[in-house]
Amino acid sequence: MKITALKTWIVPPRWLFLKIETDAGLSGWGEPVLEGHAATLAAAVQELEDFLIGQDPRRIEDIWQTIYRNGCYRGGPVLMSALAGIDMALWDIKGKELDTPVHALLGGPVRDRIRTYRWCGGDRPSDLIEGVRAVQAQGYTAAKFNICSELQIVDTHAKLDGIIQTLFDLREAVGSEMDLAFDFHGRVHAPMARVLLKELEPLRPIFVEDAVVSAMVETMADLARATSIPLCIGERLHSRYDFKRVFELRAAQVINPDTAHVGGISEMVRIGHWAEAYDVALAPHCPIGPIALAASLQVDAVCHNAFIQEQSIGIHYNAGADVLDYVEPGGIVVEDGHLLIPQGPGLGIEVDEAKVEEMARIGHRWRAPVWRHDDGSIAEW
């Protein structure tokens, strides 16, 4: 079997889909997107055609290692996201050839379903009580949201008091049966993160995500030693080598690498199993599309330390299209606040290619918003 073509589609709301075709009539789907840089990733995939056309798609590990190692530059968000989409598609092909789910090829599932959470609020958190109550009514037992908008490296007590009061009001409104994950989103710098983590401990969040930006692993380790709240890092790390310091420094109790940004299923499973040796929990990041979610669920199926899965159904970014719009019913199923592990061959989903073609004619140019502090300086989004 040989690879004959790679096709990409930029589709709303902010995704890039990839289809790898073969001379055996089998094809596989991947999602090699980096939010805000879909065209860049489409170009990166196209550059890799020179190597991939004519390759045997069943040699997944050799292809992975060749793309990663062949050349002076390796790692980083662009290369690893492109590699991720390719890796997903290759696993999809292999599973379809053998008529079995990817997770069966990785040793078989350790679970049949995984708990999931819904996003609430927007980029700037708003209507959190109403949002969390709504997802609670839909059967979810966990929600995640941004806790703040712009925050200076040292901000006012009034700003911090407002954040803290909002979160205490939310906890009182929804009770203790609803688990809450607080996303600092890298907007909070070390001086303010230390204060907020101490003040928020009584609310017992299941984790705080990106308490500081991911580059500040040493600072994250200091914060982890100073708080009882589990800290989470990973969505902006792009290979097992990036996670090395996280584990060695005990910088987090939860990691949330993104299957679409960390080199695909192959690398995600390696990182997940490695985290288990440090008793670190796995909560895969996935605020993007259905192919990336299906790939994440294959990882959840085989990593014992996976405990919760992000997904973007109804997220504020999904204007014009949502996760289930591009796939046939039955592949991605939410039931009682859990995502079922797909049992179909490959990734376990059937992509509606006609819908993909239709929506690609609309396309997108999604960009992250540009925020500024009151003094005019650029703010972390």
C-alpha cells in the first residue's frame, strides 16, 4: 500500500482537516491545525508531500521519526501540529485496513467511556453561573472556564477581589457536586498567581490550568509546592522533550497535552504512559474539531491515568459550525457527562466529506483577539 495524495480543507469555525489517500482505496483523516494558523499548517502539510507520497502508510513509527528527525529543526507548534494530523490519519488507515479501532492496536482499552467537561463563558468570563447551571442540567458534572480577562503582572487588589468574589459566588450557586476547573490561560503572572492560588484553595477546583505561561516551568514548580490545588500544564508543550522538565521538577499534578499539537496519537500515548510513572494525571486538551477529539479518545482508551477529556461542543469559538456537524451520528457520543470510547475501525468516526467540501468554500480566517492593558501595553490572551 502506498500514499497517493494528501488533501486539506480549512473549515469553520477555526479548523483544518486532512485526508490521506492510498492506492488501496483506503483513506484516513487527521486534524493538523494550530488555532489561528490554519493556512500555515496547510502549507506545512503540503511541504511534507514530497516525502509522504509513495510511502507505506502502515509504517507509522518510521514515518513519524523521519518527519521529526529529518532536518535541522524539530519540535515546536507548527511541525508537531502538522505531524499530529498526519499521525492521526495514518492510524485511521491502519485501523480501517484491519477493521479494528486504533485503541485495539495499542493494547486494547482500559475503559469504555471517559468523563468529559463543557466550556462555559467566553474569552472574558461572563454569565458563569448561568453557563455552569446549564451544562449541569445537561448531565455534565464538570465545567471549565477562564477566570479573568486582562491582568497586569502586578494588578490591583480591587481586580483580584472581583475575580475571587465571582468564583466564590459561582461555587455557592452550583454547589459542591459540580466540579470546576479554573483556566488562568497564562494571563496571570507569577506575583498574582501566588495570591490567587492561595485565595482560591477553599473552592477546591479539580485543577488550575496554565497558572503561568508554559515557558515558566520552574515558576510552576514553585507554585505547585505552595498550593494544595492540582496544577495543570501541557496545551502549549509539543513533544515528550517539552514535558521532561515538567516531570523532573514536579511542576504539575495534571498534564493536558493536545493530540493535535503534540505529534498525534503516537506521541500522546508515549507522554501519557510516561506521566503515569510520576503519578501525574492526564486530561487531554481539545477545544477544536471532531477528528482531534476522536484521536484523543483513542488515547484516553489506553492510558490508565486519563481521567477527563476536554471537548468543544457549544464552545464560544464555534460560530457557524460545531463538532458534530462534520461527522456521521454514532461516532462521537456524549452520555451522562461522559464520552463513549469509539468502537468503529480506525478513529471510529465517519467524516461527512460532502459537508467538509461545502464548508471549505466558506473557510475561515480565525485569529486570536488582541488585548491591551489600560496603559496601552499588550496583554496575554
